[in-house]
Amino acid sequence: MCFKTMDPKELLLNPITTLGEEWPLITAGSKEGGFNTMTISWGHIGSLWGTGGTRPTFIAYVRPHRHTHEFTQASDMFTISVLPSDFKDALAYLGRVSGRDEDKVAKVGLTPVFEQGTTYFAEAKLVFICRKLYQAPIVEEGFVDRELMAKVYPERDYHTMYVGEIVSILAR
Ligand SMILES: Cc1cc2nc3c(=O)[nH]c(=O)nc-3n(C[C@H](O)[C@H](O)[C@H](O)COP(=O)(O)O)c2cc1C
């Protein structure tokens, strides 16, 4: 494992494909208190709430019944690990099976790294370490497009939105 810390201003990626096609892992928790991870493809990388400059931020969305939700709720930090393309099967597995039912991380052979009060994976090519700034559920009243709401949330299990300040970016 050899990561170097990157200046957020030097980050070169396409957020649409990084999220929508590479499927990062969101992870929260620690070695002491336990952790969980799951695959995501919805989110945003950008800048929010900076005064007099940029404040790099990652926004993630986690449905309340995910096991990961317990950890993202309870933790001050979360991480986003982007893995190389040969981990696609592992990412599909981590996005299908719940950590509530088995040790899915061990099953796919990923190596957790416990650092900065949170957890990420040694196999990642890029890691965003985030400090939670804001968490709140998506609300029904907010939907301008009611058809979209009905389609995405037939069971009204609105995602919790987490805005995290990107405090470090680790890259290979
Ligand atoms: C490609 C892909 C993208 C996903 N994106 C999200 C997402 O953005 N938010 C979410 O709540 N669930 C998402 N999921 C579903 C969770 O990853 C899945 O339910 C997972 O098994 C939850 O694991 P857990 O119960 O251990 O937290 C996605 C699944 C896949 C396969």
C-alpha cells in the first residue's frame, strides 16, 4: 500500500463516470467500534460552504435500511474508496449483500485500513476521507418532479444525504 496525499485542486476525474460506472465504496466506522461498507453510484463531488475559497465536498446518499446507515449516522467521518476496474465483481457483491448478514469484506478479500478515525481499503486507487458537515433525509415535499419521487421511492425510504468535507485525498 503506498498512497500519497493529493491537493484537491489537482484532482482530475470525471465525477459522472467515477460514480456511475466505477461504483465507489462508502465506508464508515472504526477498528474499535466496527465498520461497514457498501457500493454507491449516486453522489456528488464539488465545492460547498467555503467562505473566501473552495471547500471540497463529497455528498453521498444512503437508504435508511442499509446496514452502512447505522455507521454513517454514528460516525463523524466517512470515506469513499474508488477501486481499480478488476474489483468490479467485488463491488457488485458489496452492493448486493448486507454486512448485517455476513463479513462481506472478508469474503471479497478487501483489506481495511484504519486511519484518521475511519476506515478505507488498501486496494483503492483513490480515497476521499470526509468529515461529516451535514446529514438529513431527502424529504417528500422537496420533490418538484413527483413522478421521479414515486419511481425512486415507492416505499418512501428516502435516502439520508451526507455532505462531507473532503479533508484528505489519497491517491496511488
Ligand atoms: C452499483 C450500485 C450502486 C449503489 N448505489 C447506492 C447508493 O448510492 N445508495 C444506497 O443507499 N444504496 C446503493 N446501492 C445499494 C447498496 O450498496 C446495497 O444495498 C448494499 O448491499 C448495502 O449493504 P449494507 O446493508 O451492508 O449496508 C448500490 C448498489 C449497487 C450495486
